[in-house]
Amino acid sequence: VQLVESGGGLVQPGGSLRLSCATSGFSFGMYLMSWYRQGAGEEREFVSSMAPIGGHTTYADSVKGRFAMDRDNDKNTVFLQMDSLKSEDTAVYYCRASSTLIGLEYWGQGTQVTVSS
């Protein structure tokens, strides 16, 4: 099983980034896909999730209206479009695949996002 995040980097406040999470080794279409983040010295927190069927999406209040999540079931990849970035969005962003039906979860290694002028 692999989840590989990419697309992080340094961006100025107000800028945009698009994160990707390419996956393999599990039945992608059956898993809830989520993004989490962890700032320095902070606990990991939920950012967004997207259901495997129907695409229902949930966002943390702190990113609602600025972030948009999408998934491509043909390419086994999820995306996180991040607009109007703020300094408080600085964190390592992690991709997670989970299935309560199967009882498994997988995490990627994370990608650093730094919002600074």
C-alpha cells in the first residue's frame, strides 16, 4: 500500500497550492479519503474528507470556502486545492485512506506547506 503526497511548498499569504495524493495497493474506490494536517508542536487535525461513492465532502470550519477536495477514481488519486492561504495553514499535510467496513486505514508520509511572506 502506498499513499504519496506531493504539491507542497512555500507560498505567500493569499496564494494557492494544489496537493495530490497518489495511491496504490488497495481498493481506492471503497475508501473514504481524507486530508489532515499537523503544525509544528500541534496535534494532527482534520482538514477534509470525501466519500468513495457520491463524493460527499466535509471540511473543517477553518478551511471551508477556501479549500476544495476532489478525487479521481480512475487514477486512484485525491487532490486538495488550497486557495487564499493563510500563515495558520502552515503544516505538514497528510493523506489518509480509511474504511470502517473493512477496518483499515493508511497514511501517507506528508508534504510540507509553508505560508509566509
